[in-house]
Amino acid sequence: MAQAVALGAAACGTTAPNPNVGCVIARNGEVVGQGATQPGGRPHAEAEALAAAGPLARGATLYTSLEPCAHRSVRGPTCADLIITAGVARVAAAMEDPDQRTAGGGMERLRAAGVEVSVGEAAVAASHSMAGWLTRMRLGRPRIALKLALSIDGKIALPSGESKWITGEDARAHVHLERSRADMILVGRGTYLADQPRLDVRLPGLEERSPRRALLTRGEPVDGWETLASPDDVFRLHDVNDLMVEGGSATATAFLAADLVDRILLYRAPILIGEGRSSVGYIGLDAIGDAHGRWHSIGQQALGIDRLEDYERVR
């Protein structure tokens, strides 16, 4: 199951609007087929793994990070039906599908066909790997990660606006890795005009994983960029599971004030700027007590001379 979850996690940022699922088929202790949801959402992970296993799937055990789908689609047969036809003996799913079109129906169909089923192994890891899609299922919008590059004293730029580069190469490479896991990256028009950012992925082998680009602006659209007039427009992004917000301060403030940020990636450099531009402005808090309990740390790591602090919103 751990291998299935890892396969699905590796597909994050490529499968929207579908979930990024991983699947492994094992027989007599050996893996005979594996797969992940393909770019654009089809074929599904189970279909990929079954195709790889071929006749060896008969009598085997199939591990999948999400319950096999059971709802009909013009794009192909259901995974539950494919599994039954292949003669798989047992199916272990990390978690039940929250999509009401399946929501337990896949496992019911398998049971009715005589397939042994179980749900729950590695559920926490699987939910973490599909956090973007699960957020969209639950809240009707993408999971939103805010990236901030700061000095020790919390500044993102000099008073003049100069900000290249606060962090070093290792931290910037990590940002590109995070970009490769997003479906869309958003900046404000001020950042666009000042930096003309490419917002692509420049890591060897991952260049094709560059996400769609969006501007937060009420002004004229820009060729090659999608436009959101306000943070609330994220609720119309039905084909985006993971949205990454990269800047600048006004945009970060707008998303935090609207309480739409689910994760903060804070890249802190060992430099002092003093007077300069702050990372965020007023976000609606009038008492220190209101700030407590909203965020918890989910990890820290050194990135060369810099440090990444990873925080998740408590909801």
C-alpha cells in the first residue's frame, strides 16, 4: 500500500480534475503490475495497473490509494468492473471515495462479485497525498498553498522593492519542486509587472510539469495567463486541485484575510533587512489571542543555508 500511495503522490499536479491515485497489484509476494492516474485524469490508476499485469491479475491482490470508481463515464469503464473482469481476488483501498457518485459503491460492487475487500490501510498517508483533490471535494475549491520567502526579520524585500534573491539556490530549487505538484500558480499584478515571472518548473526532467499561470487582478487580462478578480474566484476553479500562491504581499494578505490559505511554505533566509517590505498586511485579527490555534507546524528542513518552515491551517 505504501508503494501505491507513493505512486499517486508522484502524480500530484497532473491529474486534475481527477484524484492522483496510485495502484499496485501483487501476486505470490511479487508486484505484477502498477500504475498511477495519468495526466488529465485518465486512464485511472487501476486501469493502468491491470493493463501492466495482464493475465497475472487473476487471483492477485490489488492495492489502491482510493476506492475504485463505480460511476459510469463516457471516458471509459468503471475501475470496479475492470477489476471484476480481470479476476482479482482481493482489493485493499486506503480510503473510501468521498465523491457521492461512488462513495462506497465501488467496494459494494466488488463484494457482490465475490471479491474480498478492505478499507483503511494507510488512510492518513493516502489522504495527505490527495489533499488537493480532497479539499476540492470538501470545500468546493482547490487546496491553496502560500509560498513566502523571508528574511530573519520577516521582510520580503528592501524598501525599494528589490527582492532577488532573498533565498539561495537550494531553497529556490525546492520551490520549483513544489510548483511541479501544483495545477496552477497565482501572483498579483504588481508582482507580474515588477518581475515578469515565468512561474515555470526548471528542474531537469520536470520541465513539462509547469503549471497554469494566473493573475489576481481586476485589470486587463494578459495573454497566456488566467485571471481571478478576487480570492473568492477560487470557488470556480473546478479543474484545479492544488493552487500555489507566490506573491506578492497584497495578494498574500488578500488570501489570508479571506481565510483561504490551507498551507504556508515559509522559506527563511539567514539575513537581516531591517526597514523593508513586510510579507503580509492586516488580515483581520484584532487580538493576539485570535491568532493562536490557527496554524500548526507540519515540518521543517534545512535547504542549504536557508530553512523551510511548513505550516497547515487548523480547520
